[in-house]
Amino acid sequence: MSEQQTHHYDAAASGRLKFAIAFTAAVLVAEAVGGYLSNSLALISDAGHVFMDMCALGLALFALSVACRPVDHRRTYGWHRAEVFAALINGLLLLVLASGILYEAWERFHQADVHIKAAGMMVIAVIGLVANGIVALRLRGHHHGDLNLRTAFLHVLGDMFASVGVVIGGLVILTTGHTWIDPLIAAAIALLIVAGALRVLRDALHILFEGVPKGIKIDQVAAAIDAIDGVVAAHHLHIWSICSNVLVLSCHVAVDSTVTSGDKLIRTINQVLAERFSIFDTTIQIDEVRGPHETLIAEVEHREHEQPHA
């Protein structure tokens, strides 16, 4: 992606996120007030979910703006990792929110004669459902490549399902009078939040532990490099992510006697990596002789080292 395309993408994504934050804030106020007036724990829980949606969207917007900061001598990869830390914080906050909702649902199960205004509860839930549908449509198409945008999009989808649950709960209460359905739906929303939180935490931690990026198989990358004329075998291969859309690779490449230009071979390898795997940031070392104990994935020794002198 060129610098101009990247700027256009960031500007478009930022605009959509700002729209989504404003719209979500309005839904939050409506559901919080409506939940209080109708005495519906499910609706209040959904308001909590919407609040976390707003936090996720805000973190995504913050991370997007921070990631655009230029590199410097102290941060040679810039601030791209801000996206991952924002997602990590968001996932942890989601777990805290879910725990609170589950506790409140358990307390409500043990309360007798709880009066819930089902009609008002349903009206607010429908408003929330429509609003989240509009936000999801605005975010669609920007959520695939960026972890925070994907997280925000999943939040909004999850809240759409939660709103459907609240509407169904209101119908059950309205037709049968069974108010126990309200804390049951609240607990279901909490479990939905937990599932989303664990998914976000898993993806963020995988990046922080420098795991092989999703969708990349290290054997396939090695095979693509090995298939290039002049290459004997790739070894000491490492592939990791700076953030969800910045992939990095380093490796050694053993070559045969037919290779006369290492620079030309490296350009060919980089072209293959960019076209087939969207890996653009690489460090490749050409080895004329491959050692007898070189392996595709090499151990990285944990060594103590002295602080370099200024």
C-alpha cells in the first residue's frame, strides 16, 4: 500500500470511527436511561456492552492516530504497537464488565416480585438494534486488516445480537409475565462479552509474543523462498507482526554457485514475499555455505548482555 493510499485509508477509517463513537454514545444514553426506567437488568447490561463498544471504538481511533506518528531513533518501528496494547486493555476491561453483569444477574435471580416494564424495554432495545446495525454498516469493509477496527466491529455485532436477546426477553415478559428471563438474558450477554474478550486477548497476546501472523504458514513461506532459482534452502527464519497489518521477516538464505548477484536474488525474494504473503519489511542474509546444523527455525538463546555505553 502506497503512502497516499495509507493516508486515504487512515482518514476514511478515522471518519467512520468518529461517526460510530457519536452514534454509540447516543445509544448508550438511551439504553442506560431506558434500563433504569424499565428496571430491566438485561437492558442495563446491554448499555454496559454499548459502553464497552464506545471504549473499543475510542481506543481504535486513538491507536489509529498514534500509529501514524513517525519513526525516530528510539522507536524504529514507530507506534504501531499502540494498536495491540489498546486491544489488550480493551479485552481486559471487557472481562471486568462481564464479571459485574454476571454478579448482578445472580443477585437478580434471587429477588422476588421484580417488576419490569417490558414494553419500554423492548422499544429501547429495538432502537439500539437499529443504531448498531447502522454503525456496523459504516464499519464494514474497514475491519479486516486492523486488529482494533476488527475488535470494534465485533463489539458492534455482538451488541446487535444482545439487543435481539433483549427484545425477545421483553416479548416473553410481556406475554407470560416471567421476569426471570431478564437476568438470564443479562447473563447470556455477559458470556457473549467474555467470548469476545478472550478472542481479542488471544490475538493481542499472540502479536506481543511475536507469534507467526494469522494466515501465514512458515513452511509455505520457506517453500516459496526455496523454489527461487539459486536458493538452496532458507534457514533461521523468523516471521512476526509489529501490529495486525505490519508483518516482518528475517532469514538466512543458503545459495548455490550459480548466484552471481546477491542483491538481485534478495530483490526477487522480496518480490515473492510481497506478492504472495504481503510481507514487505524483510532482513535477508545470503550465505554461500550452509552449516551442517542450520535449521529452518533456530533457537534464540537467552543471553545476558551489558548495557551499551553511550
